[in-house]
Amino acid sequence: ASLEELLAFMWIFDSRVRAKPNDLEKLVVEKKNEHHLINYVCKKGTHTGFIHLLPREGIHSNVWKLLDKDTAIFVATPTTHEKYPPRDDRVVAEMPITAMIKRLPLGKCKFVFLHSFGLGAFVPSKIVDHYITRNMQLTEIVQQYFQQLRPLDRLDESDGAAIAESFTLKYSTKEKNEAKDKNHSLAF
């Protein structure tokens, strides 16, 4: 992907390709200019076992800038907006993001993605760590998305290794148990 394509992927956060099943709302609240917007995102709550979390919402001030012809930065900072005051039925999630995109030879880019995640003082660190791990998958999502768009004759050895890795990712415990249950008789 080019620097511009990767930057557009990050900037257009509400595109179809960035949609996830747990999205409740994703919208631009205010467009300050071509390089600065305020966005709102709300994700479904989590109800697994004894864990019952309210839906998570966040308002961010997104800014991008070209530092030079080969480097762009993208920053998302938690903020507030009068159109979306905090609600009792949702938890405010703060997720500051900094990304740097550097153009490399042969139409490739280096993508550095940093973020933090906060749900407040009363959320156990294991839960916060789970969400950080899940959000860090954005780099993998970006790589897979742009590899799918490249014609086969433009894929190289490193693309092949990345595609093979995506086919052989380890299954989660839940996926293993579901597969095992499907392959065995169940007594009722």
C-alpha cells in the first residue's frame, strides 16, 4: 500500500472495511478541517461469564499531518463534545493513538502503531489488557486488507509468508472447544 492509501485507511475510520460486529455507532461529530475531525465510536457491551461491561464509547480528536514527502503521522486524542455528553448506560473508553507511516522503496510502507486504553480505575488490568491486545490487531488487519488488493504477480516472498501465517493462526480455546463439540456425539 502507498503512504496515502494507508493514511486514508486510518483516517476514514467509519468505512465499511473498518466495520466490526461489535460496533453500535461510528460517526464524524465535527469536521474542523481536512486534517482535523472529532469522531464518536460506541462498541457493544461485554457479557461473558461473570463479566458484564456496559457499552464502551469514546470521542476522539483525530489529526493527521505530512511531516515530509515520505512520512505521515496520525494522532487520535480522547476529548469531549457537547453533542455527546457522558451517559449512565455507557462507559467512557479513552484510547489515545499515535501512528507513523513511512514510505519505503518498492511501494511499501512501514506502519508504527502505538495506543493505550483506559476504562476507568475500577476495571481489572486483565480486561484492559484483553482490549489492548485486540486493538493491536489493527496492524494485521491493515496488512491483510492491502495484500488482498494487490495483484498476485505483485506479491513477493514476504507477502507469501504473511498470508501463510494468517492461514495458520492459532485457534482460541473457545474455537477449539466448539470444533471438538461438533466432532463428537452429544448426550442429552
